[in-house]
Amino acid sequence: DSKYVEWYLNTCANEYDKKCYELLTGVKLPTEQEQDERINLINELNQVELEYDIPHEKTLEVYKVDSTNEMTVFQLTDAISKIKSSIFKESNGYKTY
């Protein structure tokens, strides 16, 4: 079950387990620094959506994802930048103030 594997990798796995997973699957796991960066960007996106009154669902729709966890670092950064510059509102039918 993929949920179990994800849980195991995030909670119990040592470096050897993680390296074996990467070699077997070809999937590079994010470093702790990369995970922290994503968490910070997700938090910032949530704050910016609230500040600019952008529905969270609209952001997910624009980036064609089901949750912010599926968004790449580039997409998160892009969304934050566009919302702050009001491009997001204008191009998605919201009035800017």
C-alpha cells in the first residue's frame, strides 16, 4: 500500500532504507531541506490566498492538482507570485482592487 510506504519513509526509515527505495523505484526522495522549503511555501500560499481572498479550490483548479501536496516547488512559487501581483485574480475572473 502506497500510504504505508509513504508513512514508513517519513517516520521510520533510515538512510539505508531511503537509498534502497530510491534505487528500486527510481524516485528521488526530497531532502529534509527540500521538505522544509515545500512546507514553508505551502504555508505562504495559504496565507496569500486568505490575504487576497482567493478560494483555495481555485488555485488547485488552475494548477490541475487535488491538493497543494501535489504541487511542485515551481508551481507553489508561481502561484504565490501571481496572487501577489493580482495576475491570478484578473486571469481567473476575479476583480482586483
